[in-house]
Amino acid sequence: METLLNILFSIELVALVFVLVLLKSSIKFVPQNRAWLVERFGKYQSTKEAGINFIFPFIDRIAADRSLKEQAVDVPSQSAITRDNITLSVDGVLYFRVLDPYKATYGVDDYVFAVTQLAQTTMRSELGKMELDKTFEERNQLNASIVTSINEAAEPWGIQVLRYEIKDIVPPKSVMDAMEAQMKAERVKRAQILESEGDRQAAINVAEGKKQAQVLAAEAERAEQVLRAQGEAKAILEVAEAQAEALRKVGAAADTQEGQKAIQLDLATKAIEAKQAIARESSVVLLPEQSNDASGIVATAMTIVNRINQQQAPGARGEQS
């Protein structure tokens, strides 16, 4: 009886262990951003995603474990010939991720190797369409063209290429020397252009300065002439006003009886001086018959003045009336 109990206990223990092994084999925990492909009797059965999953022990098996994360693959250096027949050594980095684990497993044997080879061939093809100078200037466009071409070819493999970056483009040494000489000549040319531009700008500044100086000098001379003309005009006006004032005063004084006598005396004096001047300059002197000396001349002048006064007297009385 005790032996039977021991046998039953052993059977139960084995059964428990078997059940635990079955449970452990049937429960699978898939990590985040990974996909497990399950085959049943060697045939694809399902794709298990992140989380807890169940399979049939001894019947199902995990055929492939695919990462859904973005992956970076180094593309080895290779030779490529440009459109102008220059051989380049080019390498790069390829960034891609698995979109369809089923296609990545059953569509291609090794999707990493396949996409790397595809990147190399595509890069050679795209470089053959460009000249050497364009490969340096349009690197972003070259990367974009490579990505587009790889995505078209890698679609049956369930792979999406996110971007491709060219790390180094190394031309032959002879081309490097020629490019360096070209860059040196370009720098010398730019330096000469900048120097000539500086000289031209300096000459322009000097000419502008001289022009400005001449303009200022001309403006100063014109202002001086204007001021001088204004001064002369003002002086002429002041002289004219003084003469006019003098004439007004003389006229005011001549309008009186004493002024008339002064005028008469001045006229007589000037007449005597004129006759004396004639006598000094000429040997022939015409005088009135009764005018034999200076007293006669004065008397004659006084007679003329008196006649003038007599003629003016009626007119003065008429004006007063």
C-alpha cells in the first residue's frame, strides 16, 4: 500500500512538472518594438506582437525574431564613376526599419545584407548621373534620390528606408591637387577683386570729397558775392538817400526869401568865376560895353538876380491868393 502511494505521488509530481513545462512553453512575452513569427508544423502560422501571447507547445515554434526599431547600417566604402569619368571612393550610413516582419523574413534571406547591397548599387547608379562638382554641391539631393530608389526596390521585403547619409566622398589625389589649386586660384582672385574694389571705393571717396569741397567752395563764393552785392546795394541806397535828403533840405531852404538870395549870390559868384576862368584860358574876352572891371560884373549879376526876383514875385503872390 505504501509503495502504491509512492508511485501515485511520483506520477502526480511528474504530471505537475509536465503541466508547468507546458504552461511555460505556451506562454510567451514579446518585448516592445519586436515581432515574433510563429510556425506550426514548419508553416507560417501568425505574428506575435509586444505583450503576452500563447502558442501550442511542441507544435508551434518561434521561427524569427524581428526588431521594429530604426536601424543604422554602415555602407562600406566603394568606388563609383561620375558622369565626367572621375573615380570616387564613397561610403555612407543607411537608416531603415522593418514595416512588415513577414516579408522581411520570407521575402528575402537576409534583409540587412540585401538592403546594404541595394544601397551600394543605387549609390553607384546615382553618382554616374552627376558630375564631380555636383556631388559636393548637391549632396542632399543625391541622398534623397538614393532613398527614393532604395524604397522602390525594397518594398517587397517589407523594409522602409528612412534616410541615407553620405559620409565621405574621396576623389583621386590628382583631382584633389587640381581642386586645391583651383580653390587657391579662386581665393587669390577673390582677394584681388576685394583689393580692386577697395581701391575703386577709395578713389570714389576721394573724388566725392573733392567734388563736395568744390561745391562748398562755390557755395561759399556765391554767398560772399551775394553778401558783397547786398552791401554795395545797401551803400548805394544809403548814398542815394543821403543825396535825396540833402536835395530835400536844399529845396526846403531855397523855398524861403533868404534861400533865394543865397541862390542868387551863388549864381553871381559862379558867373564871375566862369568869366575869370575864360579870361585865363583865352586871350580874347567878351564883356558887356559897360563892364570894364569886377564891380561892373557884380552889378550886372545883381541886376539879373533882381529881375528874376521881380518875375517870381507875382507868381508867389498868386500862389498865396
